[in-house]
Amino acid sequence: MTRPVLTRRLFWFLAPVVVALAVFLSLAVGARTVVVGFEFGAVADVLLGGTTEGELADTVSVRLPRTAVAILVGLGLAVCGAAMQGLTRNALADPGILGVNSGAAMAVVLGIYLFGLAGPWAYVAAAFTGAIGVAIVIYLVSEKSGDSPLTVVLVGTAITVGAASVISAIIVLSQETLSSFLLWQVGSLNRGDWEMVLILGAIALLGVLVLIVEARNLDNLTLGDESATSLGMNVALHRGVITLCVAVICSALVALAGPIGFVGLVVPHIARKFVGGSYLRIIPACCLLGPMLVLGTDVIGRVILPPAEVPIGVATAVVGAPVFIMLVRTGRKQVGV
């Protein structure tokens, strides 16, 4: 058995185990010291339809949806990152390149400044509206230009720059808006209730399922448009579908948890180390590695500075940045750069 095959088999065996461990730690560990056995028993009671009482019940009611959001965010952003890297044939691409995060942020700032928005549902509505608006613009522009990867990147960059200018102008005018926006901007996994998690999670998961189906087409796109066309692929159609799915997934997740960086950039690189370069394997691997990264960083963020918590957006950046630098350095050494 060759080393790459052995590595892949070990990965598919161990990764689900590590994800299960990360889920357990996310449910059991926090700034408040608890007995893990009792904590897990309370979780089991909730899952089986029973009830719990007292402080432990509050902990479970918060950590269950928080864990679910972490899984959704990790899975969705990682798969979107892989899809964008395949779509643009650029290993440094990530979901933020579409400008969806910036569109959501601008909508939140405008909502706070113009309408005095406050509360989780208000932020979700504003963020989702802004992100979907950006997704529609990108889809319409790229469709008219033949769905060129360069067009997608340029439109996303223009939206990001424009949104940043609007955000800066409003923040200068209103300190109250600045305070509210900063709380949203750092990202959080415990903003919503179960209804919010189920609605936005269903939207994100539907998009992920479509991208899983499109994995073979992503492999074809990496060969170039001419080669993909010669294989019988409708390049414009599938590129448009992939772009729209990424935008919709990111819209739902940004609305749910705020902008969270590095997950979509780092996880696909880690996946390639374990399973190779085919998107038929990369995307399923991202479905495991993404939740693993977000759950792990969230647990670390809860316990490193008790009783305070490090926001998930900050935690993923602190963990993701050095990991990405290490991956880039390793890749350069392998090709002799």
C-alpha cells in the first residue's frame, strides 16, 4: 500500500472520531467548571426529549445550538473555500473574495445607523439581505460576461472596496453605530435560537449538497475551460451554479454567525495534504475538517481567558493565520521555491 493511500485511509478513519470528540468537548467545556459526565447526561436528556433543571439546563440550552452553529459554519465555509479555489483555479481564493461578507456588513451598518436595528433577528435579516443582494449582483454580472473567474473576482473586489467605504463613512458619523457593529463584526456562534439555526442551517446545507454534486465538475474546471468543454461540460452553467451556491451559503452563515475568516482559506489546503487534489475527495474532507477547526478554536476561545471568551472570529484568525503560513512554506519547499 502506497503512502498516499495509507494517509487517506487513516484520515477517513480518524477524522470522524476527532469531530465526535470536538462535539463532545464543545458541549461539555466552557468558562464555567462543570462535571463532564453530568453535562453529557443533561445533553442526552435534551436530545431524548427530556428536561433538565437549574444552571446545567441553561448551559445545555446555550451550548447545543452553539455547537450546531459551529458545525454549520465550519462545514459551509470550508466547502465554499474549496469550491472557490477550484472555480478560480487559485489556491489563495476564499469565500470572502465574492464580497458577500462585505455586503452583509454594509447592510448591518446601514440598518443600525438608519433604522436603529438591535437584536439577533434584526442583524440576521439585515446581513442576509445584504449578502443575498451581493450574490444576485455577482450572478447577473458574471452571467452576462460568460461567467469568467476573473470577472467574479473583480466584481467581488469592487463590492468589498465600495462596502468598506460606506462602512467607514457611517462609523465616522456615529459612535453608537461603531459599538454595535464591532460586536457583530468579530463573529459569534451563540447569537441565534433554534428557529434561526434551523432556517439558515437548512439553506446552507442545501447549498453544500449541491456543491458536493458539483465536485466532479470542479475537477473538470481545474483542467481549463476548453478541456472541460471537450469533456461535455456546460462550463457557463456549472460555473454559475457553483458561484450562486457559494454566495447563498455564505449569506446564510454570515447572517447566522457574522464574518469568520480563514476557515475557507485554510481548510481546503489541509484537506489536500490528506486526501490529494481531487475535489471528489477534497469537499467531503472539508465537511469533516471545517467543523473540526471551528469547534476546536471555539473551545479554546472559551477556556483560555475565563470567565471571558475570545470571539470566534478572533480565535479562527489567531489559529488560522500561522497554520496557513506554515502550509504555504511547506508547499514552497516541496516545489523548491
